[in-house]
Amino acid sequence: MHKKLISALLLATPLLSLADGSNLVLNGSFESVLIKSSNRWEIFSNISGWTGGAAGIEVRNNVVGLARDGVNFVELDTTANSSMFQTVATQANERYTLSFFYADRVSNGQASNGLDWSLNGTQWTTVSGGNGGASHDWKQVQFDFTASGATTLYFRASGRSDQLGSSLDQVSITSAVPEPQSYALMLAGIAAIGFMARRRQRQA
């Protein structure tokens, strides 16, 4: 009986961990950075959770556009094209979802905008580089991946290095949501645990 109970627990635990939607990225919306007032921006070498590239990280408080989440967002074409990264404590062989929002800079041309991202720096993907409109048009990127251990998430400006670049906000890495059949398996495991516990109490 004990072996059956342990097996049921082992079955349910990984699926429960997959259902955990907490964000593993620290300061993903950049709200930990204090900008003195709205309509201002500042450049930092590093910010909470993030290590900046050679030209630092520009944090903007609702200036030339509105944040997607809170009041702050990031631009990586600071005094020149720059970058930033953060290492996240993902677990080997577990599935995760990366999500973030980007927007081409308001009234900025295609050649000037540009934002790339990468997991572990092995392959880079460009997600922006269009003409900016009259207001921030935030678009979401989502990408599911299986971690091989800790994951380092990178972003970099990739347009013309002219201090006018694309915006980034609301970055997250969360455990991937299980497929419906996985939910059914998880519920079956939980039911088995409850059944074994009640049976054990009756036999005590």
C-alpha cells in the first residue's frame, strides 16, 4: 500500500509543478527601478535582476509611449545599441513559456527600430524593426521551450545605433501549462492519493 501511495505522489508532483504560473524572471516589468517622475528616463549600468551591456539599460517612465505593465519600460538603444541579460533558475527537462511585449518606438523609422532576443545566446530572433506609429502598439511574443538547466535570457537592440530604438516590457518565464490530458493524469494521481489515504485510515 505504501508503494502505491508513493507512486501516486510521484505521478502527481511533476504535473503540479508544471501548473505553477509564477514568474521566474526578476523585475520583469522593470518596476523595481525608481524614476523620479513620469515623462522621464534614465540610463543604468545594471538594474535589479538584469545585467546591462556596454551602453547600459535605458528605463523610461511613460515617456515617448506608455508602459505595457506599470509605468516603466526598457529601451536598449541608449547612447548606442546595447543589451541586457538575466539568468533564470529553470530546471533541466522541464517545459517553460517565455513571454514578453515589444513595441517599435513612436514615430520612429524601420531602420532605427529593432529588438532581438535569445535563450542562452545560441540563436537570436528578431521580433521588431517596423515603422513606429502614433502610439505604442505593444505586441506579445510567447515561446515554449524545454530547459537543460538554468536559462540565460538575452535582449539586444538591433536597429540603427542612433539612441532611438524599440521598447520592451512585461518579461516572464513560467512553467508551461499542461495539456488537457496532463490535467486528467494529474487529477487521477490526486484522486489515487485520496483513495489510498482513506483506505489506510479504515484499516488502521
